[in-house]
Amino acid sequence: MPESPPLISMDPPGHIHLRKLANQAFVPARINALWQRTAGIANELMDGLKAKYGADGECDWVWDFTSLYTRSR
């Protein structure tokens, strides 16, 4: 259980204050930068899976893809 309610469950003025802070992080330039980084990480992980299993290989998606980034940090 979180110590404070999520933003969507908050009432003003707390909601408005946090919404203004969050909006600063989600301007188009920031989103584009995050998208480029995310796409780069995904492509790197997919290249690793292709190298490991081949183009037609099978893998356990959760273990082999989604946890790779966490394990490599």
C-alpha cells in the first residue's frame, strides 16, 4: 500500500500541484528523448535475443526479454 494516494485519486489542491510538476516532465521534447532511449534499449535486447536464439528461435518472453534490462544493470 503506498503511503500517499496516487495522483489520479487525489483531490485539489494536492492533485493540481502534482499535475503541474508531472506536466513539466511530459513535454514533447522529453517524450521524444524517452522514446528514442526506449527504442534503443528494446533494439539492443532484441539483437541479443536474435544472436542467442537465431532469427527463428523461441524464447520465454518474460524471462528472456523483459528481465534482461534489469539483470544487466
